Amino acid sequence: MDAEVDGILVAAHELKAPLAVLRQLALSFDEMDAPNEHIRSEMISVSERAIKQVNDLAKIRRLSDGLFEMEPVAVRAVCDDVTRELAYLFRFNRRDLAIRYSNKSKLVTANRDLLHSVIYNFLLNAMHYSGEETKAELVVKDEHGKVKVEVRDYGPALPMDVWKEMKRGWIKKPTSIAMRPGSSGLGLYIASKFSKYMKAEIGAVRHRDGTSFYVQLPVSRQATFWDL
């Protein structure tokens, strides 16, 4: 592993303890009025998302150990879990999410936890760029004999260098993304690492009014049995 990236992972791990303390402190407050309760809820939510990202970074260090088993995974169920997890954040920021499932192949070959994180990071990015006139979109469909999970946003254009890295199939290291300040380059880095481990194709499509990030997964052989 690149020494610079490894240093980032070590530093992130060191942040987990203070983040956990922050979350616990927020949970310890009792009998707060409505405005302060709102602030407390946001503190808890932010700390939990940060802890999740730290945990994902820790997983990256363990990918080479082969601990994450590949198995038949119900892709719609994973998407449902992620959207439920992020529903509060979308409501809090007054954002909307449109969901469309059209895939006939219900099972893919993946690791459920890693796939959950990939979709989570895509949706977290998209949340920043939906608004009153546009919605983030989550689409699951069959394409070229595989199942494609695609998340569309309506934010600023994705920089060409990041798009090229996504087209290549992975991002070398965490990086900030110019013109998209709410977007997490770290999240895309995590998604690319997990997708590569699962032998899934990851990429991005640049639109005139935003970007679609996607992961394309092989259909599980078991799917032919379930689809009969």
C-alpha cells in the first residue's frame, strides 16, 4: 500500500476514539428544548457518519487479508437499507431522493457490507446536490448481463481528472474535488477500493447538469434459480 495512503488510514484510525466520545457526549444531554435537540441530533448524526467512514478506512487495510467473503447478495435489499439509513439526513437537509428498481436479476455476487458502503458513499455525495427543483436519483437496472446501481446528482461538473480515474476503475488516493465542495473524495476513494475488491466495475458519467456514479456487479449464478 502507498505510504501516503497508509499514513492517512493510520491517522483516520486515531480519530475514531474522539469521535466516539463526541457522540457519547451528545447522547448524554437530557431534557433539551426543541432547537437544542435539533442540534444534538445533528451532532450525533455527523459523528456517526464520521465513525462509519473511519471504519471503512480500517476495512481498506484488511482487504488484502481476504476477510470479506463474496456471496449472493440481494441488491435491492442493500439499497433499501442504505436509503433508510440516510433518510434522516435527506429530510434534515430538505433533499429528495427518487428510487427506481427495474432489475430482473435480483442477486449479485458481492460482499454485502462493502456494497452497502459503496452505495452509501454515492448517495451521501448526491445528497449535497439535490434541491427544490432537482432530486437525487437511485436506479438499479440490468445492463450488459450485469446489475448496475447508479446514483445521479445535479451538482457541478465532475473534474476531468477525477472522471478519468473513475473511468479507469479506481481512485489512487483520497483527494478533494474542485468545484464540488460538498462532495467527498474520500468517499469515492473508499467506493473504488471496495468495488475493485469485489471485481465490480465502478465509474462516472459526466452530464451537463451533474454526474452519475455507478457500480456494475456480476449476476450471481444463484440468481437463475431464484428467478425461475
